[in-house]
Amino acid sequence: MSLFRPAGTLSATGAPVVLDPASAGWSYAGLQVVDMSPGESRRIHVEGVEAAVIPLRGSCIVEASDYSFKLEGRTSVFEQMTDVCYLGVGDDATLISDKGGRFAITTAVATEQRSARYYPASDVAVEIRGAGQATRQINALLSADVPGPQKLIVVEVLAPGGNWSSYPPHKHDESSDVEVQLEEIYYFLIRDRTRWRDGFGMHRTYTLDGEIDETVEVRSGDVFLVPRGYHGPCVAAPGYDMYYLNVMAGPDPERRWMLYTDPEYAWLWDAWKDLPPDPRVPLY
């Protein structure tokens, strides 16, 4: 089965993406993307998983019997940062949106009961990674150093049109002193200047044994699954900024993010040391 899931292939009523570990063919990471009309509410079930609610467009309230988090969202992932909240295992909640919008619910299979948390947009760290045409913006929504989850790691990546990201190619499919095993979901959005489906980009994932070698055209709403192997680059077509939401989780007892660069491309890190970043980054 292809690791590429084009927009619409994972949809259900009111949800452009419904992906759990079973349908992904692995053990930990999951993603739902839900569209909500003004005034609509949606129940979030987190049996056996921990979760994070991430507004992609619009604002919402996430509430349960003992808390209520108001998430000030955004008009677009290309314009603003967003508030985020975390829900622990078994901590079912209700998602309410007065004006409607699109919201990502990222999940990871977990065993520890942890308290729900609210993370304001002002606390989200922004990293500028790479250089030149490989410059991109990393929004560390729930990166491995952000406290709260047991397993779940969530970051956003933004690359201006014409730039490469997730590059040099890297992997995280073994447990070692330099790498940690993590499944990873890519959910793509492209900033189109004309019509919704005009913008596009590219993504590649491969293994050295050749069992996986996929280079695909990606558009808004597409999903790519990385169970193992080197992944990158993600390339934004000139004129079309690229966004992707990364959801990661794995078996390691410690929540960490460590990667191993493909040795064929590792020289690029030294080559970029004196190359300035793209001045278009950060986008905000």
C-alpha cells in the first residue's frame, strides 16, 4: 500500500482526515482533521490515546467537566500562530466553534494519565532552520522539549515558495545514541493565490534497501506517512508557500526527537554555515 494518501481518501462525514494507527499500518501516531460549521460542537474521544487540538483556521473552545480552554486560532496557517491544548488519556472533551473552522486533532497511543494543558500562541518557540533556498520555519507547538505529553510530538513547518525543507534527508526509525524511533505523519497545505487546487509541492521518502522509494506531488489536504526510512526533501513550488503539520510518536520510553542525516547529504550542514537564511523566513 502506498504511503501517500491524497486529499479525500481518508475522509469521513465532517472530517477531511480520519487516520488512526490501524489504518496507517503502525502502532502510535494518528490524526483527525475536522471541519466545523458556526456554532457546531464535536465530541473528542481519547480512549487509549493522548491528543492535542490545533486550530488550522478559526477559533474554538475545548471543554470538559473540570476545565475550559479558549483557543484563539487564526485566519490561516500562513498568517498567524495559534493557541494549542493537550488532552490526556481518557480525558474526553467537547470542541465548540462559534464561527466555525478547521481543526486538527493529533493523537498518540499512550498509557499514562496526564493533566490537560493550555499553551498560548505567545509561548510557541519559532526556529529558523537551514539556509538559502533550504530555509524554513519550525513552529514547536508540542516539540519534545515542551512538557505535557507522554508520547506525542507535534510541530509545524513553513517553507516559502521555491524553498526546500526536511532537507538534508533524515530518518528516525531506530533507537540509538543518535536516533530515536518515531512514526511520522505529514499533513500538507499549500497557500494558493488563485484557486484551492492550483498550488503544489513535492515530497520524497526512501530507504537504502529500496523497499520504500516514493516521490510524490503534494497538494492541500494530502497526507504522507513515514513509518521508516529517510524523508526529504519537501519542495514548495515557486510562488506557492508550503505548510505541513508533523505528528510523531513511537515506542521509546523517553519522549525525544533525535534524527540521523543520510550520510550522502550530511556535508550540507557545514556548507550552509556561512550562507544566510532566506529573508522571507519567518513568514510571521
